[in-house]
Amino acid sequence: EEETRSSYEQKLQVTQHSVSKKLLETALAKKSNLIASADVTTTQELLELAEKVGPHIVALKTHIDIISDFEYEKTITPLKAIAAKHQFLLMEDRKFADIGNTQELQFTSGVFKITNWADFVTSQVIGGFESLDCFSNVGVVAIVGMSSKGTLTTASYREEALKVALSHPNVIGGVSQNKIPEELLLFTPGVNLADSGDGKGQQYNTPEHVFKTLHTDFIIVGRGIYKSNDPEASAITYKTEGWNAYINSLEK
Ligand code: 5IU
């Protein structure tokens, strides 16, 4: 028998973090739990994708270090404007994995200056509790489990990772392919309606599966959207599938 899950409204009532609140409010306003992963390599592709999918997503997930022509003013300034116009958050998938001092430098310095524009970032928790202290002005999504074949995020690793995530005030949620405690938001990548893998270790599930069995809160879709001939139409499809799967997951 399936257990019930908390709704976005219920999570909104108990959450303390301003970024969780924004995510949940945006989800309810747009009837969307979709995060588009913008794994494109030029500023033009990034901005075009953001403009097309913007109305349908709660957040755009970036890997800002793969943009080959990155320039703060040319890349970030217009991206922030598109995010404000279409009301979505910026999630930098940096997956920090170092000691606190180095993570702080990676977060604030270099050309990307992530601290100035990201609403939330992903981080490994392998550096321990204090390594996350530097992210006090954003939300942190802790990497609890990975979607790739042969990942080392075993059940015992995930259990320890969750202890760090649950105890740190900057952490709003986790990335995982398994259920996590309800007080954290669950973000699930590895979602694709057409493929079961990519030949490079990625493993895909459907929105239906991740909402029903994992009680996920947000699906993360990359190639299913940006590789499609019509990214906007695909975003609408994933938004609709994701929302229907969420509604179904509320029923016992
Ligand atoms: N991503 C995963 N799996 C993980 C984690 C992150 O796929 O376990 I942690 C990222 C990698 C990529 C996006 O940026 O999510 C998924 O893209 P595709 O939908 O194109 O596979």
C-alpha cells in the first residue's frame, strides 16, 4: 500500500526557507514542477532556451562553466532579466565538493560569481556540515543520490548524507533517486519520456514513476527538452505530465 505524500500547500506552510517558499509558490502559480536543465554551451542557446521554456518552469538549472563564451554582462545580466520576466528561479548545478574555504572561493570568485545571481546551488555533502556554511545567502540542494549506473551513493552513504542535509539550515532539499524525509524538497533528475538511458551511464525514469514511488517534488529534465525540435512544446509536455503525476501521487 502506498503512503500519502504532503502537498505543495502543506509543504509551504511548514517550510522556513525563503527559496523553498518561492519554489513552492511558483509551482502552485504555474501548475508546474518542472526544472529545465540547460546543458547548452553558448550564451545564445542558453538565453533562447530560457526565453522559450521560461513560462513553463519553476527553475532553470545551469552548468554555467560549460558556456564557452561566458561573459558576466553578456550571459548573466540578460539571463536574470528573463528569469524575472517569466518568474523562474536560477539553480546553478555546481556540485561543490571541497573544504568550506575553497567552496566559498568557488562560490564568490572567478568569472562566474555564482553568489551574485543563483537562487540556489547544488552541493555535495562530502566535505561535512561546516563546508555548507558559506552558502548562507542561497538555498542548497544536497546531492544525496545520483542517477548514473554504478554510482557510489549507496544506502549507507545516502543515510549519512541526509544527516548533514537535515541538520544544516542552508539546505532546502536533496537530489535523489530514493525517497527522502518530507521536510526536505526532493529534486529528481534522470527523467525522460522517450529514452531509458544515454549510453553514458545515465538512467531515466518517467515523471509518473518518480512522483508515485519517490514522492518527488521537482523533476529535472535536460535533453528531453533542449535536444527536442520544439523545446517549448516539450517543456509543456513535461510540465503537464509532471503536474498530472503529482496530482495522482496525492491520492492514496
Ligand atoms: N544530474 C543527473 N543525475 C544526477 C545528478 C545530476 O542527471 O544524479 I546529482 C544532472 C546532469 C544533467 C541533468 O545536467 O541533471 C540531466 O540531464 P538529462 O535529462 O539530459 O540526462
